[in-house]
Amino acid sequence: MPRPTVAQLMYGSCTVVFSTLAMLLLSQTSSGAGVAVIAVAALALGLLVAMTVPVTRSSPPTPAVNQQPAPEPVPVPVSAAAAPVASAAPEPVREPTAP
């Protein structure tokens, strides 16, 4: 079982404390059994909150020694087949004939 992170411990602890206070103030109970039920409910809620906190996992940093610069792009020579062909003479204009 993985160890809880600091964020999980803090969220869980704050949830237990604040939910206990809120439930005690709202219920206005004075019996020992009522306080025990509220305490158990607050602990369960704190555990639920602590376990549902998303855990961010960062990848280990790669050392700068292994990083190489990106290779420069190599210019591609333009071949004669790919070059645009200039026509020797412009195409004659065709005018519509009258019917």
C-alpha cells in the first residue's frame, strides 16, 4: 500500500475537524453516543476525502547530458521534373463564333 502524500493527509485532517465541528453544531447533541456517532462519521468522511484526492505523478527528470539538439533540416534540391515548365507560346484566345 503506498504511503499517503502530504496533500492527502491535510485534506483528510481538515475534513475530519471541520465536519466534526459542523455536525456537532448542527445536531446540538449532548449525549456521549451522539458525539461518538458524529466522530466516527467524521473519520469515515475524512478517510474518503483523503483517498479520493488525485495523486499527481511526475516523471523523473532526464539529465541534460543525454539531450541532443534537434538535427537541422536538409534542403532538398529541386529537380528538373518538379520545376514549373514555361510554355513556349501562349495559348491562342478562342472567341465564340456567332450562330
